[in-house]
Amino acid sequence: MQGRERHVAENEVRFRALNERLRETGAAWEGREGVLSIVCECGDEDCTLPIRLTSGEYESVRAKETQFAIVAGHVRPEVEDVLSEQEGWALVRKRGEAAAIAAASDPRFG
């Protein structure tokens, strides 16, 4: 993997870790029951766009260590595949070395 792609993959796992901390501390929960507001998990280190999803949707993203929730349009086809598109966000799965970095860095599976 090229240096830029590795950097992008590492950014993505940092955002995932941030979202896990927000969920654990309750900071991601909005006033409505069952709705989380998380940060886009794309590879752009400057992206802080929010994604709103239910707790069930969040858990389905976290079911596999290579899956991420990103704002629609932030897909990087060179390292990930779109599994599904929801209102305003997409579920993506990393492949190749990006998948290996994601799997090795997942706080739930590591």
C-alpha cells in the first residue's frame, strides 16, 4: 500500500476509535431515543461531518472489523466497497491492506 493510502486507512481507524469512545461515554446519544450522532469515518483527516444513525445501525456497522460508516460521497473505491447506502451515509467495507489495518486496530476485536 502506498504511503498516502496507509495514512488514509490510519485516519479512518482513528475516527472509528473516537466514535467508539463517544458511544461508550454516552456523548454520541441525541435527545431522541436510539439515535447516535457520530463523526464520518472517511479517510479525510479534516472531515468532521456528522452521521446520524440508530443504535442498531451502528452495531451492524461494528459487526465486522473492516466496516465503516461514512458520509455519502466520501467513498474511496480504490480501498473500499459500498455494502449499502442509507439516508445521508454509506456502509463500506475495506479491502486489501486497508482491511488489515482496520482489523488490527479495531477496539472491539483487538
